[in-house]
Amino acid sequence: MRTLLKNVRYEVLPAASTEDKVLAHVPLDVVVTVTASPVKGLEPTLDLATRLAAHGYPVVPHVPARLLRGGAHVAEVVHRLREVGVDDVFVPAGDADPPAGPYEGALPVLRRLGELGSPFAGVGITGYPQRHPLIADDITIQAMWDKCAHATYIVSNLCFDPRALAEWVTRVRRRDVTLPVHVGVAGPVERTKLLAMAAKAGVGESARFLAGHASWFLRFAAPGGYSPDRLLRRSAPALTAPSAGVAGLHLFTFNQIAETERWRRGMLERLDGC
């Protein structure tokens, strides 16, 4: 578990204060992934990724397929990111409805990256330990299989159920999917701040966020709330097994960056003392 906590990725939202928070609290050896909003578009993501890369951070911008206007736009984004040294991207389908261009899902974008000479050393795709609110399980399973040939790792979506997480990792390996997995875990999120973040995302986007993730808020509102410590303790045997192929943790900070780093350091100190 100590290895997983050392090999973390911090997912942040491209807000006005994000750069300062990262500089103040995140060590330079921690990977920072930058989300993209269907309301605000891809530009804030690319801007923040560029600035963080200039500060020396290993940066992974999210490049949702549904925010791309077409093949020429993909080439433009690639050029812009490679020019500032970004060598890793995460390519989800995204939630923009309608899409900005011809891409409904991630696979055609991944193929386009191949046509451009596979310009990134790292390419991440999404995995779903629990049912997607809008997509049937058989479709997400087939999509992962189809995308694996074009990717270098998988990032699991948020999961609050240790058993479901362990079963998903096992199922992925049984399908002969060998890509390393970065397990998505929510940091020490305060419910009131998460609700405020959702509200600031924009009326339409906030409504989709709340509708698609109602179970999250039930978890946060339950007695004792949500604790990443408990989730990791209960998941540890499955996540640390050599056969699981878990490379590290993908921590959803919801821009509570200082709190997340403080929690991670505390966990590492406790593990060192064991």
C-alpha cells in the first residue's frame, strides 16, 4: 500500500486558484491530471496543463473525445501539448451533449492518435468498477477491450465499494487485459465543499453531475461520512496482489488539494511506523 500511495496521480479541476494550490502543496514528483469540462471546453485544461508543465510537473491533460471538433483539432491539440513537453494524455469519451465534432467515444480519437504516429508515451483510458449511469455494462466491457490496443494504462472511475473494486480488477485480468491500472479513489472530501464545487461547475453540468453520481452523496451523507482510509484498508489485499497489476492511485481531489496531500503524507507516516 505504501507503494501505491507513493505512485499517485492527483486529479484537479482547471479553476482560477488551481495552479497556486498545486504549487503550494503538491511535490514535483507527483503526476497532476487536469480534467476538462463540457461547459467550459478544452481550452482551460490545455492552459493549466501548459502552465503546470512549465513549473516542472508531470502533467496529464484530459482530452475528452466529445470536446474535439475533428481530426485537424486532434492534431492541433497534440502539437500544442508536445510543444510544452506533455507526454501523457487521458482520453475519455466525455459528457458533452451534443459532441463538438464527429467523435461519440474515445476509440476513434485513439485511432487518430495512432495515425499521427502515436505522439504520446502514455495514453490512459477509463475503466468502470461499478455500473456506468448511462452505459450498459456489456458496452463498457467491449469498449475497454477495443481501446486497449491503443492505450498504455487504465484509470478506474470512482468506486466506494471495496468488494466491487476487487471483483472488477479480477474480471479485467480474466479478460486477458494486461494494462496497468491506476485505481480511482476520492480523497478526503468534505460533502459541503463537493456540493459547492458541483454548483460552481455550471447549471447544466451541475445537474448532470448530481444526477449521474447520486450514490456518491449518499456515501458522504452517511454516518461517519466517506473515508479513503477505510476504503484502502478493505481493498488492500486485492489492490496489492501481484496479479492485480495496480500501478498506483488516481486521487480525485475535487480541488481539495492541500487536504489530499496532507492526508496522503499522514497515511505514509502511519505505514512507515507500522
